[in-house]
Amino acid sequence: QSVLTQPPSASGTPGQRVTISCSGSSSNVGSNNVDWYQQLPGTAPKLLIYRNNQRPSGVPDRFSGSKSGTSASLAISGLQSEDEADYYCAAWDDSLSGPVFGGGTKVTVL
Amino acid sequence: EEQLVESGGGLVQPGESLRLSCAASGFPFSTYTMNWVRQTPGKGLEWVSYIGSSSTAIYYADSVKGRFTVSRDNAKNSLFLQMNSLGADDTAVYYCAREHRGSFGSFGLWGQGTQVTVFS
């Protein structure tokens, strides 16, 4: 059972917009920044979004993040086949004194 | 190229120990905080440990506190995780992860991971 809650799956056709939610509490998402990671099959996670809505260099602007209250979301616009991956949200948890992760959302491109 | 390469994983029995290593290259290792994160199919991603750039700040997840010890050798650009009293719940892929500059708790560079399997 992960501390942050994500839907297990999401899907869309090429070119569509897909949104993934991440629900937490006042001790994590509600009071700290949220990060998003992309994990392609058989590889390590990769930082996709940090500080709620910032993209590291090299990450396409098709990926965007937002946060409101104790929830955050990742949007993928112009969905492409190479976006098929698992996506994880993460945030620092003040009660646990460490980062916590969501259970991951598998994105399928139909 | 910035790179992290883990090693030291393997098959061990409950109660045994294992020492993981992470070799860093392509960036000023001594200026970055480092972490260990593990992943299992069932429990997903779990942060394990944090160590500051000069080893003065060290933190652990409650699940490993008292059993695992993180350390680093900045002269050798290396990170370590000594794991004692291993149990089945410690079975996972272990990643070393570098903090993303300017964003505490964000992991901007990951290694390829090393598998640790505890079996009886």
C-alpha cells in the first residue's frame, strides 16, 4: 500500500491528452513539492517533473505538472508511442521524514 | 556522461549481510547528496536512505533503521549501503540516486539498479 494514491492505469490514442492523478495528505502533497518519474520498461526511473511543474532539461514540454491542495496531476499532451511507461508521483512526507511514492500508473498508447 | 553504476547485489539467506556499491562518474560527486531507493513489484518504489555530501547528515527509512548503514568515499566517487539482518521484505532492486540540484528530495540521476534477493 503506497502512501500516495494513483490510478493503476491510463490510456489514450496517439495525439490525445492523458492526465494522471496523485492523491496525498497534508503531511506530504499538501505541504511539499511533488515530483513525477517516468519508468520505461526494463529501465530505472527518470525524473520528469520536479517542484510540481518544473521540467529538467531534455524533458519535452508535452509533459506538465500541477498541484492543488493535497492532489497533484501529470498531463501528457500529444501522446506518443514512446510515452508507454509507468509513471510515479513522489513527495516529501513530514510525518515519515522521507520521500514517499505513489503506486505508479501504467500508461498504454492504444 | 553522468553515470551511476551499482554492484554487489545477489542471493542471500535470511539474517545474512550484503554490501552494495555505487560508482559515480561524469559529475562532481563530492558536491551532491545521494540516496538509495528500492523497488519491488508488490510495494513499488521505497526510499531507503539519504547521505549528505560530506556525510554529516544521514537518514534512513524506518523499515531499515538499525540494520542498514549508508556511507560514501568522495575520494573514490563511491556510495555504499551495508545491509545486515536481511529479511524477505528486503528483496528488491536497489538503486542509487543523485539528488536533483536545487530540489531537495528529487532524484535527478539513477543507476541501473542491482537485484537483492533474500530467500530461505
